[in-house]
Amino acid sequence: MLAPRVIEYPTSDGRPLGETDVHREQIIDLIHALEIYFRGRSDVYVSGNILLFYEEGKRRKHRSPDVLVTLGIPAGQRDYYLLWEEGKAPDFIIEVTSKSTRMEDFGIKKALYAAIGVREYYIFDPLREYLTPSLRAYRLQGEEYVPMTGAPMVSAVLGVELRLVDDRLRIFDPGRGELLPTRAESQARAEQEAARADREAARANEALLENERLKAELQRLRSIARED
């Protein structure tokens, strides 16, 4: 009896991460913010630009969501997302769109995501090339997406708000009452914390040296007193 053929799934579709620097940075910042929001949760998978295969054994049946979150599956790195192995579709997907991808984002991807059960689907046009307003949001009802309205946009799935701040899409944490940081903001904050730690260490070292100096001076004075 022949052993079943092992399917090797590709890990890249050869397409760049984002059409422009703005698209790429927006994708990275959204993933970063959502990773911070779910930090410490072992049952939430946050990723983006990963190949999602939706038919077992079909190497070409895939799409690559820009940002995705799946609740109820293990966190951790993956080479690709196999729908039948994970046992469920992502719950939340964002596509950072452009003129060159709009047909796919509003056509094939939208239909596919609804069919496999993605509960919330967002499309964001960071350069405002064709969308006004620049953010569109959809929630799955039955087998079809219905538009979501409101500002800020509230994700019932994740419990966060999606806000436009200086033409960038940001994640707002209602529980903490603040915008979750971009990658650059996190880096700046880390550098500030490191600088503060260095200053505190320097002050502690100065205090130690001063204490040693005072002890030496006290010892000297005691020696003089004994001689007298």
C-alpha cells in the first residue's frame, strides 16, 4: 500500500509586504499593537502577511491577509495557516488596500473570508486612493457581510476600537483608555526606559561612592582622635 503523498505548502506568494512604505509600516504597526493587546494570552494568534490555505491538498488555494487575529488557538509562530488544521478561520482580518489590490480586497477576498467564517473584515486605504472614508468594516451575518458603521469603529470580536489618527489606522484599548503604541513608539519608550535606568544606576553608583568617601573620612577622623 502506498503511503499518502505529503503536500509541501509554500511559505510565500512572492508578493511584497505592502504596496508602499506607508502600506508596509501600517501593516507592521497594526500587528504590533494587536500583539501588545493580547500579550500574555496563549490562546490568541496574531499575525499578518502569512499564507492562509483554505483547501487541504491544494497548494494554490491560498490568500495572504495583511493582519489577522484568531481567538481560541495557540499563540506562537507558524510557517503558514492551514485552515483544516487550525480548526477555524481567523476571527478578524484587516486588508491595507491600494488601487492595485482593490478588486481582490472587495471581490475574491471578501467572498472567501465570508465563506470560511471570518467574523469581522476591515479594508483600509491609507493613501485615500479610492476610498472615502478610508476605512470600511464588515461584520458577518449568516453567510454574508453587512457594513459596520460608527466612529470610532468598535470591534465586537476583539473588544478594541479602530480609530483614524493623522490618517493612520490605530488600535485603541478601551480598558486602558489609550492608543496602543506603534512599533516606533514602543522603541522610543524602550529607549527612554533604558536611559532612565542608566540615570538611576548612575545616581545609585554616585551615592555608593559618596557613602564610601564618608566612611573613609570618618575612619580618618577617628584615627586622629586616637592619636590625640
